[in-house]
Amino acid sequence: MIAFPAVDAPALTVAMAVYGRWDWVERALGALRDMTPPVYEVVVVDNASPDRSGDRLAAEVDGITLLRNDTNEGFGRAINRAAQAAKGEHLCILNSDALVQDGWLPPLLAAMDDPAVGVALPLYLSMEGTVLEAGSTVGADGVTVPIGRGCAPDAPEVRFPRVVDFGSAACMVVRTEAFRAVGGFAEAYGLGYYEDTELCFALRERGLRSVYVPGATVQHGLGASLSEAEAKARSDANRPVLLARRAADLVGRPELEPWEDHPHRLVHARDWLAPIRVLVVAERLPIDGPASAAAVDALGARPDARVTVAVGTGAADADVTALLDRGVEVVPNADAGWFAGRPGHATAVLFEGPASVARFLEPVRETQPQATVLYDLAGPAAGRGPDVRRVEALAIRLARVVLAPTEHHAAFVREIAPSARVVVAGSVGSNGAAGRTLVETLGMPPAGP
């Protein structure tokens, strides 16, 4: 027997659609009960399960609202019915083959504290513990690709929060009223597939972002409810439906079939909603240059920007984690091969000090010729050797803007290039001169209050 606590004013309604596979339904409900603080209600819709799961729900699960359909009406319609009965401010759409993990809910609810967020999505893990999905993206051809599949869950590329195109609705938290306002899951997708993509696009039209929250983890028994062949058939059938309904939203995006032959397209698609992409190139972490630190601080949390810090000599995990937690992508051991894997990606490249220029100038020139170049004159201006001064002079002449920590450094820059645009960084932070200058240089609107 599985019993859920009675909650008079639930903050969250967990909505589950069931069509057979009682073994998974029982596991999913058990994990929900065991891993979740009592702030929720549960609404389950049985889609005329052929294995009598509906009868077992009625007999063996207490404390839920059970709704039963006479026929299999599909995933979307079942969840829409559950949403109409929901009492919670937020709706968690939970698959019957999704096992929530300890601590899963608080990070998702915390993300929803931002009124501009409409959907919060966890890190999905396979039953073996590898990454299934860290948010998903969609291409101009309607092909959807999960980010990070096959990675270890501690890989830096899946450990930073960010705005995403959409995410699988295996454990999706959405604002209940917003879900209802857009009509829930579009019934055009029949039994299922692509309705989660459409939902996130519809919410974005209303100014609500979808965000990936790596601090929440859920195991997903991918394929537990459908065979691989059945899943592919439904996906293939519904892709033209998305293309017909969302053609204008997909214009200009890279095509993703087959993305494995063009892996850089996946990075461009992942960051499509972040038109400003700043690559900070540093020799080590933590970042030494106050101007570079200010730039990261100014842009790291902005939903319209992707900040990537590429590090030459590696970094301690604590330093990497500190940036990842702020929404900054970190590449701890960048090399020429990494740069070659994302050609044409950066809007701007900010070099931090002469060592980063010496190590990364050629890969940047080869792979990011479109980028605006900025240079952070980090460290003392006096006492440098001739080789360092040559590198620094080259960087100063290449840069559109030189960020200097003090007036003394600015004078050094003007000796080398009298016409250079030099900005004294001032205070570190998003309101400092470095942060404001970077935002202005890239043509971005200032951040809100």
C-alpha cells in the first residue's frame, strides 16, 4: 500500500498519466512519496490500462485523486484533464517511469520564484546513472536533441543552469495557470511526442522562459512505457506537426539531422536563445583580472547571454563549481580541438592577460573570426619581459576595447596604441565600468534592477 499525506493547500500538483506497466507506476509513486516534502497533491489519470493498473491504483494507493478514461486518450489529453483538477500553484508533470531523487523538488520550486520562468526542468539520468538529458534543443528541421546524453552527471557541460528551448515532460514543473492559459498540451500531437516542445514554445510567446536546473535529478526509465520502435514511429509522425505549427519559430536555426556529422550545430542550437555569446579565455582559475571577473559577473546570470570560460591549465573543482553555479559554462582544459568544435560561436572573445593570448590567439583567430575582441590587461604593467610585452602589444592592437584595472595600466596601453579605446575597470561587479562597457560594446540593453 502506498499512502500520500493529505495537504489542505498544496503548493504543487503532481499529475501522472498511466497506461499499463504497473511495475513502473508503483516504483514512480513510491519514489515520489519517499523523496518529496509534503507540499503536494497527486492526480493520476488512468488511460484504460490494459493490465488493470487503474484497479490497482484504486485499491493500493491512498491519498490521490484518481481519474479514469474509458479509452487511451494519450499522454497530452490525460495530463490536460489532471491539470483541470489541480489545486497547486505549480503543476509537476511526472511520467509513470520517472523516479524522483532525494532533494529533487526544492531547486525546481526555487527556479519558479523568478516570475519570468514558466517551466523548470531537472537533470534526467538513466537507470545506470549516466545523463539522458540536460535540457533539449530543436533544429530548423524539427529534429529534437537532448543535451548531454551519455555524459557523466558531474561533467561541467551539464552542471550549469541555463535557459533552454524545452525539456522532456517526464518531470516538468510548470505554472498551473500558465499551462491552462495556453490550452495545456496541444491535442494535435495525439498519443504523444512533441507536445512538450510545443508547450515551451507557447509559454515563451507569453514571456515565460524554460530553464534547466542541474541541482534536481530524476531517473527516467527511458523506453519503459514504449519500445524504441514505437517511440520513433510516434516521433516521426509528429515532427511534421511541429514544423507546420511552429515554422516561424524555427526559421534560421541550424538543421540537426544528422547532428553527429556536424556537432557544432548542436552547440549553436543549444545557445539559440542566447544571442550574446561571450568567450572568456583565461590561463587559470580563479580569474585573476578584475575586469574579466566583472564581465563574468555582469553577464553570467543574464538569460540572453551565454558566458563560457575556457581555461588553459585546468582548475580546481571548487573554482569550476563556483562559476557553474552562477550559470557560467566552464571548459577546464580547453585546447585547439575544443575551439575547432564550435566554429563561429562567440559574439565576443575576452582575453585575460598575456598568457591567454599566447596560448589561445591562433585558435581564436581560426575559429571565431566574427567575434569582437576585448583584452583585459590583468596584472602589473611594469617589469614584464620583452616577449610578454610583444604579446601584450599585439593583443592591445587587435582589441576593440582594452579593459585596464587602473589608470597606470591605461597609460601603459596608450603608450603602445595611442588611439586604443581603454576603459578603467573600476569596481568589480555588474555595475562596474568593465561590466557596463562589455554590455555596451556588445549592444546589449542594461540589466534590469
